[in-house]
Amino acid sequence: MEKIRVGLIGCGGRMGGHMSSSFDHMEDVQVVAVADPIEERRVAAAARYGVRRAYRDHSELFAHESRETLDALFIAIEPTAHKGVEEAAVEKGIPFLVEKPMTLDPEQGRRIARAVAEKNLVTAVGFQDRYLDLMEIVKAEVDSAPKGGLVYGAWIGGIPGPWWWQKKSTCGGQLLEQNVHLMDGLRWLYGEAISVYATASRGMVTPGVDGVSPEYDTDDHSTVVIRFDNNVTATLVSGCYVRGSRPFCGLAISLKDRVLEYHLRNNLVIRTPAETRDIPRRVDQTARLDRAFIDAVRAGDPAAVRSPYADGLKSLELCFAANQSMESGQAVILR
Ligand SMILES: NC(=O)c1ccc[n+]([C@@H]2O[C@H](COP(=O)([O-])OP(=O)(O)OC[C@H]3O[C@@H](n4cnc5c(N)ncnc54)[C@H](O)[C@@H]3O)[C@@H](O)[C@H]2O)c1
């Protein structure tokens, strides 16, 4: 079997995850080109795969590479760096997997989605949780249960390391940057939302103190209420002010006859009057995500991934609507 030749744009933290979960082990994949403005990162990535084609950024990569030299691209760059990256991949007809959030500009996202559709290009967004065995069980439980109920979702912790994370203008806010994973999970479980209402608070985290950037200006916490069809209402909370012990993170779903407690990427507890089952995670969801994308590239089948670009954009758009509600104080009616 011929190897799928892969190029990497961005060699930071998340690409490291794709490397250790996937590229280090996939026998039918060969990393052939890498790009990152940070020299030590691109040099380290190039050395890891014995690659000579190491570029300073995406522009240099696209100046030298084409569909003849690359079968697929993985893109993991900061949210504000998506300046012509996916557009160039589409123009050259190179399938790509891009990390969320793929843009902070809804209009750019829509333009890219249209261009991807016109070319029928294979794409994927890094919504790894759709490939979790635990979320597959949650989905099967929800699909087979009587419709309706309350859902509580939470992603509460500290402030992640990258410089761009601490400013709302460069990360989009914790909801869009991080909790978009659970937002995407809600869409996967319940379909498209009817409305969102959101609030946000600041003032608990002090810029310039305890290792926090002096430029920190993102929300310390936010709460979104999302209405779905079939009498489902979800409350999704995000917080980045917590140090030390971490509160519950994941989804707590109250069905009529059972409770599902999905503990973020760790385990799933299912409680019924008769029994309590505690199911541990058994898969590496990033490896499964990357495998699905590579298989889709090989098959030339855009539908063979769980989160193609256009679908991933819908999860972003729900977060954009929530951000709008945080600003205006008004609910956003989506349909
Ligand atoms: N799916 C997930 O679970 C998951 C997990 C972590 C991060 N992410 C997402 O992945 C993205 C990257 O996050 P990260 O933690 O790796 O950030 P990071 O800051 O560690 O790495 C980003 C890298 O991109 C490089 N870069 C920027 N512009 C570039 C360009 N034009 N061409 C080539 N390289 C460029 C930077 O120099 C940097 O090394 C973010 O959008 C983040 O939200 C997703």
C-alpha cells in the first residue's frame, strides 16, 4: 500500500498530540514536510520524521508543495493564524485536517466551507471527542431513550499555557477555544440548536499575578443556555479561574429513567434504579480521528469523517452566537 504523504502546518502543542498518537505509529502514513515560524519546533519535527522539507510558515510550504507532493495536510496553529492557510489548501486541492477553532471570523469560515464543497475536498476538524468510545455509548443511550431532558456540561480548570490563550481577541474566549468540544458534542447528540443565551464574568483572575499574563483579558467564566428540539435544554459552563482541585467536567445527562455522567475523556457512569455501571475510556480518540481522516483521504470520501469542515463550522457558529449573547445580554434565536 502506498503511503499517504502528509505535511504539517504548525508544530506546537497540539501537533505533538497528533505525532505521538498517530504519525509515530501509522505504517501507511509518512510525514514529508513541516512548517512552523519557530525554528526549534520545525527543526525538532523535521528531525523526528527524517524530513528535509522544513518551511518557515504555510506560505513557504505552499510555494514549494502541491497535490503532486502532498496527499494531506494537518493544520494546528493558533486561532488568529488562519490567514489564507485553508484557502491555499483548497486551491491546491489538498485534503486537510484542521484544529478547532478554525477561525475567529464567521465569514471566513463560510467562504472556506463553500470552497471545500465546490471541490468536494476531504476535510476534518479536530473534534476528537466524536471518536471517543464513551461518547459513542452516550449517543447510543440518548438516541434510544425517550426524548427530552436536562443536560449540564462543564469544562472548568486553569489557564492553558499558550500565549494566545489569555486574550479573548486571540483565542475567542474559553467557550470557543476549549468548550467548543462539549458544544460540538451537544450538536452531535441533539442536532441544531433553537436558541442560545449566555453570560460571562471577569474579575476573579488578576492579570500579571501568579503567572497570569499582564495581558489576560478573557472571561473567567461563562454560562450558556442552549435549547434544542424535543424538549432538551442544555446548560454549558466554562471556567478558567480554578487552581488545585478540579470540579466535575464533562456532561451530566438526566434521562427519564437513567443518568449519564460522562467524565471528560476519562469514564462514563450510567445510573439506573437497578444498577450503576462505571465504564473507563479504552481508546485513543486522537488516533481514531486521524485514522478516520487518513482513510477518508485514501478513499476520496468527504463523508467518511464525523466532523468535516462544514459541520465543524456549525459548532463554531453556535459559540459565536453565545459570544454575541454575552456581549448584548440578549438571547440569540437561531431558527
Ligand atoms: N482538538 C484538540 O483537542 C486540541 C487540543 C489542543 C489544542 N487544539 C487547537 O490546536 C490549535 C493549536 O494549539 P496549540 O496548543 O498547538 O498551540 P501552540 O501555540 O502550541 O502551537 C501553534 C503553532 O503554530 C505555529 N504557527 C503559527 N502560524 C503559523 C503558520 N502560518 N504556518 C506554520 N505554523 C504556524 C506557531 O509558531 C506554533 O508553534 C489551536 O487552535 C487549539 O485550540 C486542539
